[in-house]
Amino acid sequence: MSARMLARILGALGFLGAATAAIAAGADLGQAEKQPTNWTAIGMFALFVVGTLFITKWAAAKTKSAADFYTAGGGITGFQNGLAIAGDYMSAASFLGISAAVMVGGFDGLIYSIGFLVGWPVVTFLLAERLRNLGKFTFADVAAFRFSQTPVRVFAASGTLVVVAFYLIAQMVGAGQLIKLLFGLEYWIAVVIVGALMMVYVLFGGMTATTWVQIIKACLLLAGASFMAFMVLWHFGFSPEAMFAKAVEVKSGIAAAAGKSPADAAAQGFSIMGPGGFIKDPISAISFGMALMFGTAGLPHILMRFFTVPNAKEARKSVLWATTWIGYFYILTFIIGFGAITFVLTNPQFLDAKGGLLGGGNMAAIHLANAVGGNVFLGFISAVAFATILAVVAGLTLSGASAVSHDLYSTVIMKGKADGAAELKVSRITTICLGIVAVVLGIAFEKQNIAFMVSLAFAIAASANFPVLLMSVLWKDCTTRGAVIGGFLGLASSVLLTLVSPAVWEVTLGNAKGSALFPYASPALFSMTIGFVGIWLFSMLDKSSRSVQDRAGFVAQQVRSETGIGASGASGH
Amino acid sequence: MELDLTTRILKDPRYQQLKARRSRFGWWLTLAMMLVYYGFVLLVAFDKPFLATRLGAGVTTIGMPIGLAVIAFTVLITGFYVRRANTEYDALTEQIASAVLK
């Protein structure tokens, strides 16, 4: 069903006109101006591509079975997987978007990044090891463990594909804008390069290549960001107070130059040190926080990574490493944002006539790279930003492909009788289709404001995938009917509420200000409630014979989810 | 999994112990994380001036250490759970496994 629904929604959004910047919700990469061709950056990126293609060749030799393709044969260690998960999370949008948000709003940028981090402990405490103990390839394996396979798989595949589609479009458009900006290439060339390379990684190297591309990129990004933060702190004698003081001084100076009175200018300068306009009302704040916190626990491309490790112990280690790296990364982006205030906003080389950043607001980290490390380091950071998008879209595509081949083709259509080779073939065909769709949509959405798409993906993941997963694993009375109806209600309500929220209804669709039916920044508080209540209500009302079987299956499921005894070893060869 | 294996595990008092302990620990820590995060968000929503209070004579505000503390807390609480699960709970699980898989 939802492919059609999605097509309709995308169609509805597709023909609508240009828009202005939306609220921070989506870490928007924005519209970018084309820059002169940057050969250093292209050279560095070419090196990355050559390196990763060798890895793909090595991975292809190891990718023989469906288990190899989906989960790298379960042979990834907790430490490696932690880096890969962190890599999935540290997208170009979060690197450039959060450092830019800190440059503009100071403390507000920190609030934003904290929201992205706090879901990880919840994933660890409630889901990580249970996922590993119950699942094999996709999160639907877990959600459908004791239920009637067909309806739950159809729901899970819909949830996966919708989340993947929005996330993928956001990444593709971001890639095109970014590469136009950093490399001076045409938008469509950039989108095609991303699509083609991503297909090569996934098609030939499966999860092994996708994971290693992600690990390498995560290391490069962490190293580059560490270097930038170090240079900034070093300049201030490792005194955060000195850095903050200079940033406040710069911001006050800008306000004074804009014609503010000295007292107002000083107040505006100091405002970066405390919360500003990012969170307006408590309901938006809580709702947005819920989307970020629980969306993390429902993102299919992240959940899939729990099946690449051999056992529950390694699964727990992966989240600990991931949380550590992501937390460290957000501290770095915070320092980078303040560094951008002091180094970039004070240097006319990086500014246009109106005092804005050359190339757009998201260039904060990129200009800072130039300021602290010169042209070669600028090339390095640009190449890493490109690599980041590439690695993230590869992971997204792989999770979309496995939803189609493992959940829909193998389980729903072939009723579990498909052989591994046929399933593998279907996932490769799906990879090609998704790659083409991603490129086409990436080009179609070039001029659209896609800021809402990442936050929509999080809201859907939190309202549809997460409630079904949590209730099926932890609540004994949950039934097939309850999970499927509640899950679809969560999915539909999060999409509809986003459609009539200010970010889409007013900013993207161009309706009059104040006409949005749903006034809050994120639907999660409401749509998650609808999802959970739906699952509860329709499970309680369910008196079918299937429901008896569903409830009876809980004990065995729980034994396995708690102990892992009977779980497929390293994803079974 | 065969049914008798499930029954044997269910009869093992160590399984009941594992289940109860881990579930209690997990939910308490979840609650702690929610309190810290939503406490922070509500502080942002309702008391912005407090977070913008200066520490001493400089420009550094109390919001900065609080924000960093939330990040540190997130990592530490995850580490706290993982450490206990990877030692205590896994040891219990292994005992159960070796008892029932003979």
C-alpha cells in the first residue's frame, strides 16, 4: 500500500514552489551556489573512492550467501560496529548543520545535538540485545517473531521503505547541494556520482563493504573534526572561557555594526551563551525530543546493524562505542561552531557583501577548515563530507533492499520457501531500483526545501517502527492485529500531522502563515501516542484464534530474547 | 526452539532471576535518562534565564556545563548498563545455557 501512498505524497509535494528556510528540525543543507572547481578536494575524494572500491572488491569475494549480503556474515566486532553506527549517525547534515546551528545560535545548537544523542541509552537498555537475540536480517524478523508473518512483514517493510525514502531524498539533495558547493560540480553530476558509487558498494560488497566504507569515513570525519577543534582550542590556550568571550565579542560587534545600541548589541552577543528561540513552546520541545529519542530506536538502517555482530555482548558493546563516538563528535561540532564565530565571521575572505557566509550558512565548518588548516585541509574536509553522504546512502539503500527481498519477497510472496540465491538476486535488483529512484528523486527535489524530511523520517520511525518493535518484544498480550493496525495508525498520523504542520503546510507548500492545522514542530508526541494506544486497543479487542496463538508464543519469545539460547549464531551460515 | 528447552529454561530459577533483575535495571536506567533529558528540555522551555546565568566574572554560563553534563551522563549511563550486562547478566545466561544444553 504505502508505496502508492508515498508516491502520492511525494507527487503532492513535488510540483510545489520554492520555499524559504524552515526551522532547524531537519538540519537542512539548503540551496547552494556553485563554486569554482576544487581540484584538491576532488583529488582527495578520488583517493577515498579508489580505496573503498578495493575494499568492495575484497568484500565481494566474501559476499556469497544472503547472510553475507545482509549482515556481513555476522562477523563484525562490537568496536567496528560501534564506529559504523556512529558513522550512520554522523551524516553530512549533522556535521555541517549542527556546526552551522552553533555558529548562528550558540547554545541552541547544543540543545539540538543533545536530542540526537539521548536515544542511544534507551536503545541499549530496552532493545539492543533483544534485537540481536531474536533477529536475523531485518527488524521485521524481531517484530514478526511470534506473529502472523504476512501482515507484520508488510507493515515493517512499509515502515522501512517510507523512512528510507524520506531519509534518502534528504541525503541525495544534500549531496547535490554540497558537492556543487565544495567541488564546483553540477548538481545532477553530483547526484549521479553518489547514486552510482552507492550502488557499486551495495551490489558487490553488501553489508561488508557498506560497513567498512562507513567505518573508514567515521574515522576520517572524527580525525578531521578533532583536528579542527584542537586548532581552535589551541588558539585560545585551551581556555573555553577565552573562546566564548571572543565569540560573544564578535557577535556583539556584528550586532553593533547592524545599528544596534551598545547595550542591545552586548545583550545580543551574549545571547549565544544561553537558550534562544530554538525551542518556543514546551509541547514542541517534548514532541521534538521524543521524535529524536525514540526515532533512533526505529531507524531501519541503524537497527539492521545489530545483526552484523555475533552475539548480544558485542551488540551492547557496539551501542556503547557508538554513543561514545557520537557524544564526542557533538562536543567537537560545538567547539567547531564557536570556532567558526571567531575565525570565519571575522575574516572577510569567507564573507559576502552582506556579511553572510560565502556559499550559504552550512559552510561554517568548511570555511573553518580553510582558516585553521589551509587549502589542503579544506580539500580533505570537503572530501570527507562527500564520503559521509555516500556511506549513509549506501546503508539506507541496503536496509531498503533487505526489506523488499527478505520481508516482502522471501517471507510474504514466497512464504519462506525462496532459496538464498533467489533472495540475493531480488535484493540486488532492488538495490539497482532504489539507486535509480534515489537519483531521479534527488534531481526532482533539487529546488525543494527538504528540511522537514529528516525530522519526518525520525517521527515516522518513532511512531510506527518503534512502538511495534517495543510492544511485540515486551508486551505479552500484543497480537498481530494490534501491532499491524497500531503500527499503520502511527505511520499515517505522523505523515499526516507533518503534512499539516507549519514546516510543510506553510513553509514548503506556501500556504498562508498561521493556516497550518497542526501548530507544533514535530508530530511525535501525538503520533507516537496514537501508535501505542492503537496497538494496545486493537490487541485488547482482538479475540481471534490467531490472537490466542500470538499470546501463547510470548513465553518462548521472551526466553530467547532474554538468553539468546537458540538464537542463530553468527547469523547462521 | 524446541518446546522442552523453553520449559527447562523457564523452570531454572536463575532465568527468573536474570529476567527480573535485568528488566528492573533497564527500566530504572531508562527512567533516569528520561528525567535528565526531559528535565533539561523543560528547563530550556521554562527557565531560559537560569541557563544563561553567568558563572563568575566571565561569559561562560551555567548552561554550558549542564549541556556537557547531559552528554557525559548519556555516555556514562550506557557504559554503566553495558558493564553490568556484559559481566553479571552474561555470566548468569551462560550458567543457564550450560545447565539446559547438556
